[in-house]
Amino acid sequence: MKISVQTEAFDLAAEVAALYQVNPKVGAVASFLGLVRDINEGQGVSAMTLEHYPGMTEKALTQIVEDARARWQVLDACVIHRVGPLFPTDPIVLVAVASSHRGDAFAACEFIMDFLKTRAPFWKKEATPEGEKWVDARESDDAAAARWGR
């Protein structure tokens, strides 16, 4: 399992390949790549700054992956989340899950992403034409996590 909170960009292909190249039991890898958008709630976004609580963030991400492992047959997982200044089209988050079968890989990947959005201590500040503003939690993210029954 790889959990990383970092300022540096990551190599999507290399991170996904690392999940299956050493384990012939892997039959599926599902991944989610989140990117910085240039618009949010109808307002232009020229940059975003992400902050986190070091130590606590990694612990929360590890627990989310462990919760996914308790529900599905996860052989390996990778969660990378960037912090610091980011710009539209920059990769911001990668969640990738390796399993023997696609169903487990898809479900675990979606579960991890849903709980990352609601339980990991990250804070976003967007630069807009009207100035900088902190981004509030979204009800849609809470609803997505709630459907898992936790």
C-alpha cells in the first residue's frame, strides 16, 4: 500500500504499473485521477492551494484504505494527494486499487475516493477573479460517502 501526501507531481502510469507488475494475482486495477478545474460553482478558478494536517492526513488515508480492504478483496492500493499551489489541469489526486477481479477494484476505488473527500483533513483555497476563498465541504460528497452505510 502506498499513501503519499506530496507537493511533487506523480507519474500516473508508473504508479498504476507498480500495483500489478510484482503480483500475478492481480487481474484488475481501477483508478481515479482528479484534476484541478478552471471553474467551480460557475466561477473561474486560476489557481488552488491545498493544505493538510501532516501526520493526521496520512493516518486518515491509511484507515480509509484499510476500511476498503475489510469490505473487498484488495491486493494493493495507492493513494497520492498533492498539496501546495496547483493550477488548472494539474493532477491533484490518484486513487488506484488492485484486485483479482474488476468488481472489487471498482468498488474499493470509489469507496476510497468518496471517504477521502469527506474524512481526510484537506483544505482548499481557490483563486478567483473576485479574490481567494476557502472551499466549503459539499453535500454531494457527504451523500456519496453515506451510501456506503457508514
